[in-house]
Amino acid sequence: MLPFIWQLNQLTMTSSDLKAYVGIIERMKGLILLPEFEQTFASLTAGLPKSKQFLLKMELKRLAQPCNYFIDLRGHVDGEVKPFQYLDKTHYLDDTARQIFESGVQAYGLYTLGVYEDVMNADNNYRVRHRKETEARIRNTLENLRRGPTLPEESSSQSNELIEQTEQANPNKFVQFGNYISRSEERMNFGIEVEVRQGESRYPALTSDLSISGCKLKVPSDKVVRDGEIINLALKGLEKEFTLNLPEGLNYQVVGQEIQDKYAYWRLKRIDPELHPKFNHFLQSFINGNKRRYKVNLDNTTDAVITKGYEQYYLPRINSLPVYLNITEGQVTSRFGLTSDYNKGIWHYFLDEQQQSVLSQVLSARRLKALISLKVNERTDILYSFTHAAKGKLYFYAALASELETEPTLKSMFFGFGAGKPSWRIFHLNLLKTNISHSQSEFALPGSNSVQQTSPLLRGMLEDIHYIVALTEVGANEYRYCYTAHPYDSTQLAALNKFGLSKVLPRTSCEAIPIHYVNLRAESRYLYKTTVLLRNKSDSEPIAAFSRDFSAGGLQLETTQAVNLQKGDVILLDLPDLQKITTKHQLQRLPYEIMAVSKSRTIMNLKVAKTDHHEGKLFFQQLIQSNRNKLTVAEETPKYPGLSDALRNMYLKTLTNFAIFVHRKGLRHDISVLGQGAQPNPLHSLLLLAQEPGSGLNFELLTKAHALNYELANQLKQMKRQDPPKAYELYIRVSQVAGQQQLSSYFNFEFENAEDLKVFALDALEHHTLFAFRFFLTRTGKLDSDYIAKELGYISVYAIHKAKSLEEELWHVEGVADGVEISAELVNRYSPERSRQQQQQRQAVLAKLTD
């Protein structure tokens, strides 16, 4: 640590002594070792005293000294830090630091103290930010002291501070996915006096925002109006300053209202605005001319940034598999499955021995009809499944909990026999209604028509999709004993054929469509075709191949003939053409490990095999560093452009899962944001039910005195982005105490063993109402900021502080948990005979919210 501390002290001294000559230092960097240094330096410093010239020359020589300091920016910068290899040393830099490092090395010709200091003084370094903020506070304090006391002025900044203080007072919120409200035009925050004419009544009011086609009106809370009612407004405030020629006022329709303290806010839509074109032109000019003074209303755009930002964290980490169902002429087929890195296991589970999906048989028309007959918020079930392999074929057995409920003998046999097989799985099944209109994002910036329409090709593929089934694996090995304990007669196992999937029926095609999101590879891949000779042993005959793309850590190869190789094999590569351009590296017999082989056995993904010194890795690092601007980054082209986005939009607007977002703020982890779909999950409803009247949104029932925060924080510290999810269970017990409902929460990690959990569950199921939820925690990666770039750019034009605040909130998300309700599975796990009773009790509890 001593060199590091000395260097910071040295940097501070230099910056204060030579601050006035930063321009000369920047221009002369990298020239210290060149012949023209003395001449250039003399011309630039001709007017300086000899003492200053001496100090400048010594500083430049110091900056050009070779450096071997190790740089580790993990936890020190506001950016995603990745390993960065330079020569034989691995540094940990974010994107900003890497660009500074590479440009510095290019300028100096090697890694120097100047490069090191430039990296350590990047604008996103927390130490640098703290120093600048401290200096700014000192300047402001001194300036205020010089000016003396002044009267406060009402300004937009004070208003922003008040809003931010209000938000911070109660930061908890629900974010509804897929819910964007667009405005066709810009709306300005502007308060003008108006007279409301409601029937025979006349009373004053005030606008809070205004546009050509509508406004928001602030009125006393005792004034009553119905949604859809037509009222008339006289714009008294504007008429005092301008000649409007509107003796009869303007008609507006009430489209919504809300109460805040002593006032009501009515959202109004103007009726027939085309009847007053001169006023429209005046108001448009007035808004355009006063944008900076009165501020454009950014509420809708701000909400869209928040919603879309959290969606981008959530979607790539969904553990539920959305399956899209085609319905044509009474026939139901599974058309697509929207896959992520975390739900692929479900997709692969339902593939038979020929790698064909059996989901169309599992999600049959009979089962779909039974689910559709239920209320919209009750279209869920538990799917139990196992497989049996015989004579090279894979036979699937699947049954819904509702189907087994009517046949107790078969239920006990299905559980007892099926749970004893390694292929036993339990899925939460949720039927969701959708249509093609859900396939496009409906948000557009004010004044634009940028809503992207679904293409005719995609419309043809999606127009018959009317339902989505979300499958979530909710079983766990530690609870399997509850099912294997069911007794059954092994001589009657043939009766289970009733739940077997037929091998005779023709298979229908169901395609896996990956969720499209930002490339989160540790390093970029570059397209490049060059000759490769491949050997599986050092003395074997080479196999001709060529590269498709490469990175420092791996290659993708294509061979001219099928190869008998598999994942995990280590092969040796020769690169004869690339060897011609380097004498520093020997590119023969380079060891690489096979990570994947295509079905045709001609394409392989390779990574550098673990060795102490890998010449191929060092060569490609140098090749990329020297030719980054000339190389083409490899990007995957989807089979159906736009289909992934269309399917994700359809799922977002119908899902009923809940999402928990974990923010890291310094050393503290907070849970203050929950995601929800169009229909709230029972967890959202229970959180609302637990609120104190008149209080803000409280997540105490979920976080339980920060017990969940601490648990998830400790788990996230041990996780990497690529790690599989960690599953948790939450139990909420609803009890009747003195005629009032009392809600208490428990987590599975609070019980010492499975037996303690079972005792608790049996007691709760017998004497109380028990809700159960299972959620899956994953560590987040890089936010795909391109998805919200337009909205952030629009906001920053009018309120840069607001844009920065939104970015700050989103960039601090460190973990995401995707969750579903598993109350029905929990009852079947511990006390199946209480299934119907508990279901009725849960429905009665949730009905309290609608009373």
C-alpha cells in the first residue's frame, strides 16, 4: 500500500504547484522520449521563468517513468469493473478507465505514472467526486458569506428539492411493468387562474399543468365531479394578459381524479380542440417560448424511464418460462417459449428423446378449457411431472393438482411413485390472457410519433396467440420426502398411464426464442476468418478448420468435416496464417477446451485451457489492443427480427409474478422497489392489507426488520452474474386476533431444519390462513441503457438533475428476485386434505381489499 499512498500525495502536490500549466503538460505528454521534445518544450515555455520551466520538465519526466502499479478499481468507481489484461498483469478497470489506460499507453508508448494517475483521477472515481463536491461546498459557503444574508427566491430548484425530499421520505414503491402513459404533445407545469363552470355552479380553481389538448386542475376537495363529466373552463389568468377571444370558455372532459390533502386534482381532456385553431397556435407558441421558465412536465417520461429500466433488469433473469399458445379452429398448440439463462432448464426438461417439445400435449385444450372457466385472478394450478425411459424413448407423465384432487387413490400413487424418480418436477402454472395488441410498446415521447408498429410478418405469426402459460419450477429436493411418503400399490401402477403423454399423436413445432438484451460477455468477440489446424492429440493428424470469431479468451471454429469431439475435451490448435505476422509468439499446439459442439458437429465454441502461460491468449490480447478500431464486433442476428421484443411486451403486460429489486447504496442494501404485472400478485395485496391507515407504502411484512435485506446482501456478496439463482421461501400467516386480522411473516432460512418448518406449516394450516411464496435471487449485470436512452436524453434537456437521479437509482440495482405464489403447493406438500379449505380462506383474506 505504501507506493499507492505516496503516489496520491505526490499527485496532490503536483496539481497545486503546476495547476496553471495543465495545458502544457497535457500537450507534452508522451513527447519526453522523442527527439523533438526539447524544441517543442522551449517554444511552449519561452515566456516562463527558468524555475517554472525546470519544474515542468521534472514533472513531465516523472509522468513518463515506467510504472508497474497494480490497479484495482473494484468498489472505487461508479461503473462495472472487469478484468483487463496488460502484458503479464491483470488490472480491474471499468470501461472509462480502460479507455484512459489504452489511450495513455498509446501516447507514452508504455504503462507510465502518467497513465496510472489519469486512470485514478477519472471523473467517475468516488474519491475524485468526493473531493470535487467538498470543494464546491466550500466555494458556495465562502460565496454566501461574501454576499451576506439574502431573501430566498422561489425557484424550480427549490421545488425539485421539495419533491426529492418527499420521495425520500417514503421511497417504497410498486413499479408496474408494461404500463406506459404517452402524451401526444408536451405539457408545461404552469399555474393559471380559471373559473370552473359546472352546471349552474361557478367557482375558482388553478391549473397545475397545461397543454393544447388537456390540463390538470387543482380544486378544493369538497368539489365533486364524475369521471366522463363535461365541464367548462374560463382561462381568467391568461385573459388578464392576452386577448384570447374565448367568451364561452373551453369544454373539457374529466378523465381521472385523485385526492391529495385538502385538494383534488382532476385530469381533463379538451373537447374538440380543432374548433379554436387560433387559440391552439397561441398556446403552442406560449409553451414553446416558456419551456425554460416554467418547465415541461416530465412525469410520464420519468415514469417510463423507471419502468423500462427495471424491466431491463428483470426480464433477462426471469425464472418462469412463458409459453405462447396458438388457438386456431379449436386446436391449441404451443407456438413459442421465451427463454432466458435462468428458465432454460424448464425448456430442456420438456424435450423428448428427439429434442422435440412436448409442451403442446402438456398444455392441452382440455386443460386450457378448465382453467379458462375460472375467474381471471384464479387461473393458476400446480403441475406435477416425471419421466420414464424405456427402449430408447422418453415417456412423460404430467398431472394438474386439480385433476388429482378428484382421484385420491391416483393422487397418492402419482406422488409416491413419481417423487421417487430423479425426473420428478413441480411447476407453478399460470394462465394469462393476451392478444396481438400487447406486442408493441405504446410509449412515445411527447410530440413524437415514435411508437414502433408490429411488422406484417410478425403480425401473421402472433395474431392467433391468445394465451400465455407461465411455468415456474417450485419443487425442491429438501421437501421431496413429503411426496415420497404417500403410500401406493405398486401392482396398480398401470393406472398412471391416464396421465401419460401419447407417443402416437404428431408433435407440433414449439420454438425457443431467447430474450434479446445487452451482450453481457466478459469480453467482446470479433469476426475474423483464418486457417486453423486442429489436433485432439499432439501426434495425431491435423483437421482443417477456420475461425469464425475470436476473443482473448476463446475462439469459435468451423471444421470442413464432422468431428468426434465433445464438451470438455482439450484440443491443440495451430494458427499458420497468424504465425506469419508475429515472431514474438509461437502459435503452435495451443491448448483450448471445448465448451459446446453444434448438432452438425462442425462448429465448436472454445475457451483458453488453464495453463500457466498461454501464448494464444497473449497474442490475441495484443492483436485486439492494436487493432480495436479495425476489427468488427460479432453480433448475433435473430432468426425473426423483432419477435423477441414482441413476445416480451406480451408477457410484460400480462404477468402476475412479483419482482424484488435489491439496491446497493454504499455498504447498505435496500429493498424499496417491487415489480408487478397488470394484475397484482397476492404478495402485493398482502403488503397493502398490512398498511396502517394514512401511512405510506411499508415493506416491513416482506423485509421483516431488514432480515431479508441482510440475507440477500450476504448472498449477493458470494454470487457472480453467471451463477444460478438462489431460491427462498416466504410464509405469511394471517391470524384472527380480537376480531382483527394480524399478518406475520417467516422465511425458510429462519428455521433450523426441515422438521421445524413442517411443524410450523401444519400448525398454521390447521389454525390460521397461510400464504407461501417462492422467489429466485440472481445478481444483476450491466443495464442495457440503450433501451432508455431516448427518454433520458429528453429529460436531461429540461432537468439534467432529474436524469442523473434516475440513472443513479437504476445503476445501483445489484440483485433481482423473480417470485410466484406457491400456497397451493405448500398445502399439498404438508396437508393435502386442507387444500380446499385453505383456498377459500385465502380468497376471503384477499377479498378484504375490494370491500
